[in-house]
Amino acid sequence: MRFYHPLAFWFGCAGITLGVLSHIPMFLHAAPMGYQMAGMPMSTTMLVGMALIPLGLLCSAYGVVPRVSELRQQSDPHLQFHVADQVPLNAEHWKLVMVLMIAVTVDVMKPATLGFVMPGMSIEYDLNSQSAGVLAVVALTGTTLGSIFWGMAADRFGRRAAILLSALMFIGTAICGAMPSYSWNLAMCFLMGLSAGGLLPITFALMAESVPARHRGWLLVALGGLGTTAGYLAAAGSATLLEPLFSWRILWLLGLPTGMIVILLNRYIPESPRYLASRGMTREARQVLTRFSGAQHSEQNVVVEPEPDTGHATLKDLFRAPYTGITWGLTTAGIAWGLVNFGFLLWLPTNLYSLGLAEHANSLVAKSAFFALPGVALVIWLYHHWSSIGTLTLFTSLTAAALGVFALSAAMGWLTVEILTACTALLLMSASGIIAMLIPYASEIYPVHLRGTGSGLVAASSKLGGIAGTLLGVAGLLDFLSWSALVIAAPLLLAAALLFIGGIDTRGLRLEDVQHALTAKRRRSQTYR
């Protein structure tokens, strides 16, 4: 896939990279002090570097975003081009999967890094628990807004452009690791979240529009599950290997090499042929399809069909028929998952201490996570062989059930190490299953002109739940195991009901047929009324 102005794009990349590298001398200067930079004045070189980053981002945007004059350039712009949904996977599909796996890993890695950064940052800036909690809220707020912003940008300017620009912005925010004051760290962490938050929903939108229907479901869920696991492992591994040598700051500075990997592999990130066709760029759509057709005569495997004139996507469109019910179900599930992951699980060790189980608190989650690992394979199998919406509803209900067992056991005094391990393993397995399916399902259920926006909104809902969970924890409302389990189980049960009522099984369906099935379900429900 070509750049519209390659020199502008690569000139912008160079500017952003130089802007980040200009902060390294001050970081190295602090080495004798254990890389503690609190209170140090910002040098002129750092200030110049900070100015280079937004300028570089603007240059790169000019180079990668399609010109308005090139959109709707064909006589019939409402044709949908895609590879026949029964063709086998080939090398080009797998290259795309690998590169998008890296993008998902980078997206997940940043929120996971927060937990490893907080102790060292709290010591250096002399923060109490409330002040440290502000950082998590600010970062999650950035990822929430970033998911929505980049999702809408993907529908307006293309999936490829949004992925590359969000990765470049992410590279620029690596300077967070060299900020001398806590206020600058807050600002940079917000921008870091704003940039990284867009990678996850856009990658799933691009994957859904590029993979044949019979492989789409399991590949999307595998990408979500394995990418999430890789992100947490990358964060933990980096903290283990590098933080003792270079302090917590190195974990933010890693944004430069990790983000640059996505940029250097850009040749393996084509634009979505469905997006290109919907914007009237049929010639480029056909060019992309030659990479994925898997046959010598690519025209034999290219499907051309009409696409209605839909205009620009808005968030309001997601809550209009026939998407009203499923949008509410997916966003409620996302918020509930955020409450579980950033609320209940985050405060679980603290609650175990208060229950007199301090000696088991540190090892319990690790043991439970090990037992929950096979759950990823189970999710992939059920999503592909049984039912997509059924599997998502099932794992949402299982998460609520696990919390119910926690609440009952705590209230009745039945908490033993064995019961806690079993409950935590079930909770980790079911909650991991929700997030592995949530955005992939959103990328399947919405049409091409809403796919980025819808996936972004659902991704944002999980971060919004994380904000709510963090605030509840900081306020002390999650200090009681039984009460917090029951409160968080309620939105999970509501989400399961909404998903069951509003969702459809997308397994094996072409993306175009998903829309027909959703519309038909709405008509049937109106008839029954």
C-alpha cells in the first residue's frame, strides 16, 4: 500500500524520532542519581524535541491520509470489493496477522505497564495512594477518548492511516519517561493513552475486513486473546529485566522501539479493500485484493456487490436501529469487564490481607492465572464451532457467577485457599474470555462505515469501566470482598441479558450477510410485538 506523499511521511517519522531522542541525554545525565529526575529543569534540547514531535506528526499525517480529491473518484463509488469468503488463508493473511498482533500487544502493554511504574514513581515524586491513583485515571481516560477518536478517524480516513498515525503519536509520548515533574508525567500519560487506545479497535476492524468469513471468527478471538497475553508478558518482562537497571522511566521510553516496529512493518499493513471501495477508490481496492486472493488469476476470487450510500459515521448511529440493542449490550459488557479487571481483581490482594490470608495473597493470582490459561483455547473453539454471541453471553454469565461465589463464600465464612484459587481461576478465565471476544464481535457486527467507530466505542467502554473501578477502589468502596463482588456482578448480568436479546450469531457469515441477519432479527421482534 502506497503513501500519498512518502517524503512527508518519513520526514515526519524522523522528526518524531529525533524529538524523543533529544530527551535521552538528560535521562542519561541522571544515571548517577539512579535516574531520578524529579525537580530537574528541562533543557533547551528537550523543549526543541517536544516541538518537533507534533510537527512531525502533522507531516506524517499529510503523507499517509488520502486526499479528499481521491475519495469518491469513481463513477459508481457504492461498490463493495472483497476477497471471496471461501478462499484459503495464505502467506499475506498470516503476515497481516503477525503485524496486527504486534499492534495489539503494544496497545495492551501500556495499561499493563502502569502497575509496574507506580511504585517507583510514587517513591520519586513522594506520592500517596490517592495521588498515584490519579495517574491511572488520567491514563485510562486517555485510552477511552483515544479509542473513540481513532475509531472515528479510521472510518473517515482509513484503517491503515489511523494505525500508523496512532503508532507515531505513541512513539512521541515515550518522552513521558524523561519528564522531570509529576504534572508533566500526567500530561504525557494522558497523551500516551490517547495514542495507544486507538490501536486495538482499528486492528480488529482491518482484520475483520481482510480475512475470509470461515476463518474470521477464530482468528479475531485468537488475536485478542494472544495479543492481550503477549502485552501483559511484555510489560512484566520489561519491568523484570530493565527496571532494576534503568528505573521505572525506561518502561515509558520503550514506547520508541515498540512503536517503531509497527512503523517499519507498515508494508505488511494494507488498507482495507472494503473501506477503499466504500470511499470510491475501486482501483486501489482491486490492487489490495491481489495480495489476498491466493490465486494466479485474482479476479476469480474478487467479489463485487453494491454498497448503499451511508455518509459519515457518528456515535449516534450506533444507537439507532438495528444496532441499538447490541450496542447497549456490548458497551455494558465492556464497562462491567473494566470493573472486574481494574476494580475487583486489582483490590483482591488487599481484601485477602484484611481477611487474614496475607500469606496466600501474592501467589494466589499467579496460580489461578496458570489454571485459567486453557480458557483462551476454549473461547476460540466455542466462538468458531458453537456460537459467537452464545459464547460471549456464556462467559459474561460465568464471570457474574464467579463473583457470586466469591460473595457467598465471604459472607458465609467459607473462604479457603482451595475455594479462592478455584474462584479466582474461573474469574480470570471468564473475564479474559470477555475481552478476547468483545471487540472482535464488535468488528463483525457493524457495517463498513461504522466498523471503526463501533469497535472504538466498545473498546472505550472497557476503559471507562476501568476508570470507574479505579475510582471506586481509591474511594474505599471495594474494600469489602462480598459487597464489591455483588455490586460488580449486577452489570455483568445486565450485559448478558442485553447480549442475548440484541445479538446474533456471526459465525461463518460474510460481513454483508451479518447486516441482513441483524435487520431480519429486528423485523421479527417488531412483528412479535
